[in-house]
Amino acid sequence: MKVISINAGSSTLKFKMYEMPEEKVIVSGLFERIGAKKGSYTIKYNGEKETKELVLENHVEAFKKLVRVLINKGIVKNLNEIGAVGHRIVQGGSYFSKSEIVTEEVYNHIKELSPLAPLHNPAALNGIDAAKEVIPNATHVTVFDTAFHQTMEDVNYIYPVPYEWYEKYGVRRYGAHGTSHMYVSQRMNEILGKEDTKLITCHIGSGASISAVVNGKCVDTSMGLTPNAGIMMGTRCGDIDATIVLYMMNQTGMTTKEMDKALNKESGLLGVSGLSDDSRDIEQGITDLNERAILAQKIYVKRIVDFIAKYYVEMGGCDGIVFTAGVGENSIETRRNIMDALEVLGVKCDVEANSMRGEEKMVSTSDSKIPVYVIPTDEELMIARDTYKLSK
């Protein structure tokens, strides 16, 4: 069966098609700047990469173009060959602890939860609408970033605010990046050769979260009600004193919309460094002896180390630490800084092994008390697996 994994953003459409259950990647690609005056698409097929510019009014047009490309290149003869489409959904709230076939009820719950992920859920719904219009005979499945974290106990997801906020408005910790945390934790268990493990998985990209995983189940995670919680990120502040929000609104007259922009788009590495939200630019700033870049990196590393140490204590030990996502897979300096700071826990960085990017590899020494691995994440594969299971 051919299965397409879809990750729809507000102006993007990322896709990967698999032959299942073999899990063979047939084609992958990305549509960008949907709705803009000039868009583009990139497709990778048979070891070749093709990029073209084109105008895409909406996600439906992007899907139609995708289908034309698949047929014109002979990747599929007709749409009936595509048996299922899996859609990544960032926020599933308390409704979903597993992936679900798209129904009217599922669709409405995703829409209801849009205020908790305003940049993601509406875009995902656009993707579902577009895919169902263009590929109506396929089974459509939703795969939730929050589902993996539904195994947390209430002591870890209830906030110390009026309990009625949880009962009436669903204010609680939901987490994010669950599909990634699940993938790398499962892969780490395969590497270790056992399932009864205590792992700390670090999904460190522009958005970032850290999870504590015991015996394959999430027991705690750093992101909260929304993706702007936990560690410092590219443009998100992570955990801060909540009263800062009220104080700055009173001092400056900022609106809620302006404050939301400041905390989500103008904080984090960008806010502290004043340079960029990209760790590569921060590292260059450090090389140039830029004091704010140096400070930004120190805060960034400290926040990550704080959560790793917290989860080490919470789980009563740790069998392995995993780095994944953009920074985790590619930033040699950040990984080394984190491992050096964890020396008190017996972590030892293998400088030579760590001098690589984007590979699955142990980056700690053989005598490190906790093995540390880089495992490139594969959220699209996890989406395809769940989609295939539900569509058989």
C-alpha cells in the first residue's frame, strides 16, 4: 500500500510517500510559500532532486500539483494507488491518546483546540480538507504530537493554578513533538537491546522539548499548555515568571497580540543574542566574541541541562540520553557543551565521535556512565506506520 505522510504548515506542505509495510520511501518533497505571489516546490525521487517555482493559491492547489507530479513522473498510475494519507496534528488535547481516522467528530475536536496551537491546527485542517478533496478515496488518519504524552500522571500535567481552569478550560500540560520523542525512544531501546529503560530524549530544533520516557512511555515533558514552555528555543522564551507578562503589558501598553508575538517570535536565542534564532549564527557570534551570543548559548545550554538533571532525579537514574532534531542532530558545539555540563552525572563526551552532523552515532565515551546518542528523527515514518495500521 502507498501511504503519504503530510505535515501541513500555514504556508507549507511537507510530504513523504512510502510503500508499506516495507517502509520504503518512494518520494518526498516540500511545497513552500503557499498563498504568496511566488511559491516553489522541491521533490526528491530516484536519488534526484528537482526544484521549481510556481504560484500556489492554497493547500488544495498544492495537493493538485503534487498529484500531477506523481502521475506525470509515473510514480503512481492513478489516485487509487494511494491507499491512505496521514496528517500530523500538533494539538490533540486530552481527546486523543492515539492516532485516529478522520471523522467529523475528530475534525471538530482539532478545530476546537486551535487556540492552543494557532499556527499549527488550522493549517493541519487546511491540509486535511485539501487532501480529502484531491484524494477522496484514501483513508485519512490524524497523528497527534500530544498523544505520546497522554501517559503522564496528573502530578506532572496539572498546573498549580485554580483547579477550575483545568476543569472548565483544559489548562494543563500537553507537550509536543510526541511523534519524534516516540520514534527516538523506540530506536534507543533497539540500540540498547531492551525495553525496560529510563531515557531522556532531547528534541532540540527551532522549537524544542525534552521528555522523560520510562519503559517506552512518557512520564514527563517540558512543553506545556502550548509549545512556548520549557527550555529556551529559537524565538520562544520557554519557562519564565508569569508576572513578567503583566508587568511588561502595564509598563508598555502592549496588547495581548503584541505580547504573544514578543514571547513566541522575538524571544529565545534571537531575543537574547539580537542576532538570529539559528544556532549556527549564534556559534559564529561566539567565534566573533559577541558577548550577547555567548550569553544566549550559555542560557540555552543551562536550560537544557536543568531539564535533563530534573528528569534524571525524577526517574531515579537514566539508561540513555538522545539528541535529535535540527540542533540536536547538527550542532557539535551545543552537544559538547551539554555533555560537559553533565559530567557530574558521569557523562563523558567523545570529542572525535561528536564531530559529525546528521548521523546516528554514540557521541559519549565507552566509559560514560550514561550513553549519549544522536538519532536523526523520522516523524514522517511514525505517521506512515500509524496510518497504515489504521487503514488496513
